[in-house]
Amino acid sequence: MACIEQHLRGLEQQRAALTEAMRRNGALGSALGALVKDSCQPSEYERYMLFIGDLERVVSLLLCLSARLARVQNALSAVDQFTDAEEKQSLDERHRLLCKQRDDAKDLKDNLDRRERVVSDILSKNLSQEQLCDYKHFVKVKASLLIEQKDLEEKVRIGEEQLQSLHSSIPA
């Protein structure tokens, strides 16, 4: 139990460092947003802002769907001859639905990638090379921080579930 508690404390430290990294990247994003607003036409700025907002939503959607799909696949792998047929059918239906939703989300991501190229072209005409590099770094780091955040949340959730299971299995 102490090992899991120590692991959770380590995850909390990682969460604090991640929060700081997200704050720094957010500050870079705000500075870039102001720069784009000053350097580009209003319609180009709007396109930039829509892309940045959609980036976070689409990446979060893909991560959420992938996590849910993994949980359903784990549940399906535990199905045996004693599993209720209705439960197995429900899991199969959820699996099909999540696969379809994930495929739809991948289409959204493909569309987002095309929009990112359009935004990059716009910015390459209005920003310096250094500013364009800052933009590319911001987008790359934003996506990777979101992935890291979801991964960390999942590790914390699993650790807390393990700790709860241990607490409930110990007689009082």
C-alpha cells in the first residue's frame, strides 16, 4: 500500500510540473494570438483562433475515445463462457460504436491537419521565421501536453482504484 501511495505522490509531482509547462505554453499561445491579431487580417486571425481551439478539442476527443475503447477491449478480453450473453452483446455494441466514433474523430483530425497547413501558410506570409518557429513549437507542445495530461490522469485513476481496492480488501 505504501508503494502505491508513494507512486501517487510521484504522479502528483509530475502533475505539478505538467501544470507549469501548460501554463508556460499557454502564455506563449496568448502572446502568439496577440501577434497574429496584430499581423494578420481579421479573417486570418479568426481562422487561426478556430484552429487552435479545435486542436485541443479534437486531440482531447481522440484521447478520450481511445481510453474508452481500451477499457471496453479489456472488458471484452475478460469475457468467458460464464459471462452473461446480454453483457457480452452490450460490450460488442459499445465496441462497434466506439470504433465508429474513433474513426469519425480521425476524420476530424485529418481535416484539422489540412487546416493547420492553411494556417501555417497564412502565418508564413505574415510572421518572421522565428515567430513561425514559435507557432510550430506551440502547436506541437500543446498537443503533446494534452496527451501527457490524459496519460497522467489515467495513471492517477488506476493508482487510486488500486489503493481503494487494497483498503476495501483489508479487514477492519
